[in-house]
Amino acid sequence: MKIKKIGILTWHHYSNVGSNLQAIAMQNIFSTPKIEAQFINYRPHYFEPWYRNLIRLVCGTISDSFPHALPEMLRFRAYSFQRKYMNQSELIIAPEKLTDVVKRYDAIICGSDQIWAPNVYKKEYLLSFVPDEIDKYAYGASIGLNSIPSDLIDNYRMYLKRFALIGVREAQGAKIIRGIIPECSDRIYDVLEPTFLVPVSYWNGIAKKTISDENYLLCYFLGDNEWQREYVSGWAKEHGLKLIVYSAYDSDIRIADLHIKYTGPCEFIGLVQHASHIMTDSFHGMVFSIIYNKQFNVFYRFNEDDPICQNSRVDNLIDKFGIQQVVVKEKEKNNHTVNYDKVNPRVEKEVSRSKEFVSRILKQAGG
């Protein structure tokens, strides 16, 4: 039996835990006995200098064998995760090299993550380099913003109409794309973030517990909003919970009982898995809270008038699952809880619908 080969193009190489987890979910859902899914290991120079990959490779290799030999900031857990769990092609830095690499695949899938966000527009993530004879698909690709600038509309139209099927991560993004290529509306769907489609048993299998059995409030912050820090600090004290803050900001040491600045995807899942409550401004912080049926709250990271406001990602998910009450707004106390007896059936319905879309892609791709 000949194995078909699908190439996945996404931001699998980021150190952000959400990017890594959505990437491994993509590999998981598009791998079958008849199909090998492989990441096109494209790490363009405009994202980072080439030598950073070398530093991470060396330090990550040392840490794999000797976990405590290097300081935490040099252990590069995310990059160890990528080497361990991701099937990747050879490293590609120059975009012109993609044209030759793509010929080895029977189909190409792009997504998930905000690879179609116009503020970071790069035509490669719209599969500009893929010839017409190779089928092109998208799963969970995200625009993230509220609109696409007029000067980019023609670019998006030119590339998107070549896709056989388009699965977009937000309903708003699907609506935007239908407006750009209305003649292709029957090929455009809004689908769930791919991490929802992977069994919880898989996430349990790779999770690493790094914290003691104390009851704790886990806060995963990407932004640096001050009132949100004051809120979580007061909430933790009120509820008698240890406050663990995972963020890139050293200033969070002042409010946290434990501040975590560097960690990996497996450790992150472990933190979520054992948390008593979660508060976050991260999309994937919210996603994994739902996957693990945790009581949680979410903060908007952006002001609505911000030109790169990404709050629609949060709104889309909470609207889908009917959990608008999880949003914490400034100067408002929020003691609402999530009723998972009502939420889980809605999640299961959306998972089933998204899996049907994946099956369509796999069937067309020969798997």
C-alpha cells in the first residue's frame, strides 16, 4: 500500500505553547494508516536569525540528555518538544526553496493559528508556492482581525480561490473569506481549533506535572494589563489559593507565589490539568481550560479600537459554547461558574462537525 504524504505549513516553530500544541494536533488529526503528515519545516529569516535555530538545537540537545545542566532560559523546552513529537522536513529558511520541497507531497494543508492575519501577511502561508496540480487545503487557519485591508484583498482572492476546501477557525473569518471569494462559498467552513479534536487521553499522555499538590490559581498571561494583575491577586487571596503566574513579565513576581517565565507545552498541560481555577488572556489558555473542564475566566487582551485587536477569537469560542459569563471586565467582580453538563454536549457537536470536515480532506487526499 502506497502511503500518501501531506505537507503541513503553519507556525509550528514558535516557542509559544499554544502554537506548538495546535501544531501537534494538526499532525495528529491528519495522520492515518494511509497518510503521513509532515511539517514543512519553514523557519523564514524574517521571523528570526538563522543562528538562533543553531543555538536552540545545541542547548535543546544538551537539555534532553541533562535536564538541569543549563539555566531554565536556555533549556528551550518548546524546541525539544518539536524534535520529539513533530515529523518535520529538513530546515527551510529561504522562501524560494519551498517550490522544490512541495513536489514531494500529494497535498498541502495550512493552519491552524493566525497565519492569515493581514498584519503579518506573507503569501507563502496562503500557499502561493504550491502549483495548481497539488491540492491545497486549510484547517483552522485564522485571520484573527476584524477585516482585511483593501490593498490586500486581491492577494487573498488570488490565492484562496485555488483551495479545494477551506476550514477557518472563526465564524467571522469564514464570513470575511466568503465575502472575498463568494463563488467559492460552498468550500468554506468555520471549524474548531484542532486541539479539541485530539482525545484528552493523548494530552494526558504527554502532560508533565511540575507543581506540588497545593491548590492553586493558574494565570497564563500574554499581555501586561495592570488591572488584570490586581484582579487575580485579590481573587487568589479571597479564595485561599496559591497564585501561579505564567508570563514573560518579570514584574509579575511581585504578585505571584510562583512566577513561571520559561516552560514547555507538556509542562503547560500539566499546569492546566492540576489547577483549581484558571484565569487567562490567552486563546489556548481558554481552549485547554475547556478541554479539561476547568472553572476559568478570560480577559480581553486588546482594546476594541486596537488595529490588531484579536478579541474576536475569544468571542467566537465563547459564543459557540454559550459561556459568555467567563469574561471578566474591568471594575466588575465575576463569580460565575461554567456548567459543563451544558457545555460539553455543545463541544461534542462542534468536534463531530469539524471531524467530518477533516474526513472530507482526508478522503480527497487519498486517506
